[in-house]
Amino acid sequence: MTQPPEDPTSPPLTTSEPLRRAIGERYLTYALSTIMNRALPDARDGLKPVHRRILFAMRELRLSPTGGFRKSAKISGDVMGNYHPHGDAAIYDAMARLAQDFNVRYPLVDGQGNFGNIDGDNPAASRYTEARLTAIAETLMEGLAENAVDFRPNYDGTLEEPVVMPAAFPNLLANGSSGIAVGMATNIPPHNLHELIDACLAIIKTPAIEEEALVALVPGPDFPTGGVIVEPRQSIIDSYRTGRGSFRLRARWSVEDLGRGTWQIVITEIPYQVPKSRLIEKLAEVIQTKKVPLLADVRDESADDVRIVLEPRARTVDPEMLMGMLFRSTDLEIRFSLNMNVLIDGRTPKVCSLKEVLRAFLDHKRDVLLRRSEHRMEKIDHRLEVLEGFIIAFLNLDRVIDIIRYDPDPRGALMAERWGREFPRAMSEKDYVSPEPGEGELTEVQAEAILNLRLRSLRRLEELELIAERDALMNERAGLEDLLANEPVQWKRIGADLRIIQKTFGKGTKLGNRRTEFAEAGEVEEVSYEAMIEREPITVICSKMGWIRAMKGHQPLDTEVKFKDGDEGRFLFHAETTDKILLIGSNGRFYTLLGANLPGGRGMGEPVRLMVDLPNEAAIVDLAIWRPAEKLLVCSTAGDGFIVPSEEVLAQTRAGKAVLTVKEGVTLALCRPVKGDHVAVIGENRKLLVFELGELPEMAKGKGVRLQKYKDGGLVDAITFNWATGISWKETGGRTRSEPDMSEWKAARATAGRMAPRGFPRDNHFA
């Protein structure tokens, strides 16, 4: 088959360009599309494109606040088909959020059905729910029919949609916004509309107003779920000045007296965007893990309102201390970030201050006012032209009727006729104003209006009504001319419009009252663990296989204790519930257990490896009570060691804390509290070495220094003792033998030492 010859004028089928430029240009296009058409709101109306299209589509469906509801599926389908060619699920989710009074401070959609709840449950499917606009949403779109904003073609060019809404109130700050774009994000909390309008009026009155004065009018966010803001005032001022910052938000709580000295805490408001179900789960986890031992139980008694009940472990617990610990450990306190990154004029992303955002809204409000005024003047001019024609027709009614009845071209005849000035008794010559464009001549618009005039309008009373309407329109036109020519008059009109919105939706209404209050930060002091729990005696038992438990009370240490088959006891000692217990692993890591968190002593206990991350190949070297201000001697089987303060071995996590560094084939041999001024070390070769404690360094972690030199084998045991008393050990018969003079074995650290004294235990252990 013969191929057709290529047309030399046609563009080439393939192009060649550097990969860097090709990817860069395409990614930049995608990034700009994400920033401008998806993620960032417009500073003028505070809406993203999807929200703007949802509201416009609902307006086109005539879903007014006083009208009926329509299925959400119908609304999301119209939005998707006419204006927003994306997934219907995403559109419905966006619409549902506008109806959630726990997410949006001033809901723009009135939902009927299941639109989700504060627990975090999702809305029902769109086929089950219905929606319509709210009254405040209608104010966002006032003026769309009056050329208040520009329109642009929709995605397929068959319809038109508004570029921005006229926005009668500062919706961006009133309802807030959040979004993530490419390389930038925005997060704006909701605010109180009454306060925002006060700030707008202050800017109109004093354009150079400072940020501090605005914060006096807008003290901070007003979240739909209430709560208490505990952020310092200076921090709030700095956040609003720079457009970046954060706010500490706490749940609202109170103490409920139950009588007879008992009480409980009731939480009535939770932080913004914290699902209640997840919060309850976190509180239950805190109780289970005993992270806050002061808390005994949590109950969710919520119905339409939030009511979470917290029961203290004892009536002597301080409520402030309990809530302070919960604020640290749960989402009862959150930090809500502020990042006022918005689109200025719908094109330029910028991180704005509070004043800049309000200024952008006011400038847009002025543009809308001017455009609506000009549109109204055009309507008035058209109506005045028609009225002048009607008045001429009434003054010459017989001639007009004659032309209409007999002339073959009545419109042309009406326009060609030169009309006389015959005035009825109700009108004097001074009341008459000659119509444009000539002396008594009718324009095409006037002639057409006369021809379309109904016969029933040819009444005597109609003449007076026309003259009154004309005079009223002339007065209105004069007012509009003055408005368009005088900027102070424009701002005065904008202020009056804002006061009307403020009166309708501001303080004094259920929707407009401030919900979030302010309080001092009330920093909670660090509370020791001992102060948080009741101090009770326990007996700690740990088996050879690592099963640990705690029996209530100080049981006799020779008490017979049951263990699993093949297991036996290893550690048994008295402690308190407030004690921290050190678990020393052969891998050189120290783990911290809390006495109050140990499993009860009724069963066999629990494996300690489930409580800390002790590897299976690592053995438990020792289990002991942690003592503050104590120094510990740690040694490895290789004969290395050092002194470590007890404060340095406490671990804050399950992973423990690395203290002694050991290499392969070497393990941690022992950890003993320092009680004396000399160190005695014995190895597998049964050689004993004594040296002064001062020869050992004090370290937080590391390998340490050589304690004793070995030709074969390694270190078995080491103790510290007072030189004046010497050392002692138990013999086979239970008798205690002592060696007060250790001069024979004293030498420099890291030497080999001498054979142990006669009668020293064969297992080479001091105790």
C-alpha cells in the first residue's frame, strides 16, 4: 500500500525538548491549577471553586431557605454536570461539610437527614439526604443578577458561572478554610461574624488602624464546638500580624458535686475537629495503660449535646491536677495552627495578616457596590425613557390611538410624529420634562413600550402614578450619581450594609453568640508520679522465665508462690506502688517499670517482655527499686565498667535506655549500688583485685574502663565496700566470714589481682 506524501506545511508528528523543561512546564501547570482551582480559598468571598459552584447550582435550582428541600444526589449531579467535572463523592462531601454545624461556624447549607456527627461518623449516601440554602448563604450571592461580579464560561462553554461571589460578609474568616496545595497550604480557623464586622467598620473609619486595635475587636477564633482558648494575648497578636501562628484550645469542663464528698468532672465542649469517639478511645487507653492514675473511669453520656463524664480514682484527687494531666496526654487540649495563605484577587497566593484579609474583603465589597450601582443606573435610565414615552402618550392619547388603529406602520408613525404640549388638568406645564432625543419625538424604545401597553392601563389614575414613579426614579438616580462620585459616601453605604448583616446574624442571635471563650494559660506544673497515685505497699515477684506480678501488701519474703510448670522464682522484694523499678538487661539497656502498672498478683502475672522491648536473646540481669541520688556500679563480663548516677538510667519509653556499651560476645554482668570507698572485683580465674573507687570514672553511658586484667575468662562479680570494715561473705553452713584487712589484694585498677582468701565461695560471688 502506497503511503500518501507528507504535507510539508503540516506540523511535525513528534517534537523534541529537554526532559527538565518538559517536566518542569507540565508540573508547573499542574501546581498552578491545584493552587488556584482547588486548594486555596479566595480572600474576597472565602470560597474554593467547588463550594462556590455548589452554592451557585443550588441557587439555580431555587433552593431558597423558605422553599423546599431537594435530594443531595440531584444537587451534586447538577454541580458535576454543569460546573464541576469531578467526582460526585467529592462534591457531596464538600456540600455535606457546609451543612455540618460542628465543622462550619455559619452553615451555608441547610441539611435534612444524616449529615454526619461530632463522633466522626460519615454522612449518609446522597440519595438519602436533602438540602437547601441557608439565609446567610443567600447573602453571599446577593447581586449576582445585578452584574455585581464577572461571569466566565463553564468547563464546556455551555453555561456561565460566577468568578467570585458578591459576599455580603467576610466569609473567609467567619467560616475559616483549610487546604493543601503544591508547596503551600492554608489553615484558617472560624471567627465570630459580629466581631469581624466591628473590625471592618473600624478599618473603614480608620484605614491606618494597627493590628493590636483589630485584635481588641477580634480577640481570637470562635469555633463552632466552643471550647476555651488559653493562648497568651501577645502570641495571638503576633499570629494575626504575620498570618502564621497557632492557638491552644482546651475542652470546657466543670466539677459536678455528687454529695457526701464525691464528685465527677463533666466535659461539655471538646476542641474543634476532634472526633468525640476517638477522644473517648484515647481516654480509655489512658486509663488502661495507667498513664494518668488519677483517672478511674470515663463515660460518654452525650445526646444532642456533648457530655463526657470523668470519674477520679479518689475523692481526694485535685480536679485541676487531673485535668492538667489529661490536657497533656489527650486531645482535650490541641494546638490549632493558623496559616492565612489565600488568593488575592483570585490569582496571587499570599500569606496575609488579619488586616490584609479584611482589607481585601472591603475592597471587593466596594467593587460590588459600584458595579451594582452602575447596573441600577442603567435600569433607571431605561425605565425613565419608557416613562417619558408613556407620559407623552397619555398627553396625546387620542392621537396615539388613532395612529395605532389606522397607520400601517404604527411604530414608525409614532416615532415620526411631533407631539404637542397639551396638558391635562392634573398636570401643569412646569411638571412636564421634554423627552429625549428631540422636541416631543419618541425613541424606538418608547414607541415599542407604547405599542405593548395594555388597554386597562389607560386610566386617569395611571398618569399620576407614572409621574410619581418618574420623580422617585429621578431622586434615586441623583443619589446613585452622588454615590458613584463620592468615595466617603460609598464607604458609608458599605458600613450601613454591614450593620444590617450584623444585626441579622450577630450577637443576640442563637447563631451569632460567641461560643469560644478565653482564659489564662494555666500552665500545669510537672507532677511527680508519686503525687499522682495512692501510695500502697506491694510485693514484686518475677520468675526465672520473666513473668512478673505484684501482690498487694508486703507479704513475707519466704511465702510460697506458685509459678508455671517448668518455671521458678528469681526476684522477690517489697516495694510501693509509687516506686520506679529498674529492669537491667544483659544487652546493657536499662528499662523502667512503674509499680502501680504491674499486673495483679492473683494469677501468674504477665511476661515482662510485653511491658518493655527486651529482646529475646537478652537476659534479665537484675530487678531492683530505683533510688534517687544514688550511684550505680555497672560492669560487663569483659571486665569493663564505670559509675553511673541513678538519674541517668531512667527510661521514658518501652525501648529502654542504653547505658553500658557491649560488643558481640560480651554482656552486662552486674549492676550494684555504690556503698563504700573501694571496689573489689573477682574473675573466673578466682583472682581478686581491690582498688579505690576514685579510679573509676562517672559516666552517663559508654563502655567504661578496664577494672581487672584477665588472661582467660572474664569478670564474675564486683562490689563496693568501706576500707575500714573490709569485705564479708557467707560460707556453706550459713555462717558469715569477714576479711577486715584487704591490703594484700589492693593494687592499681586494671591489674590481674591475687587469689581470693581461703574460704571464699566457690561460685566466686561476694553474696
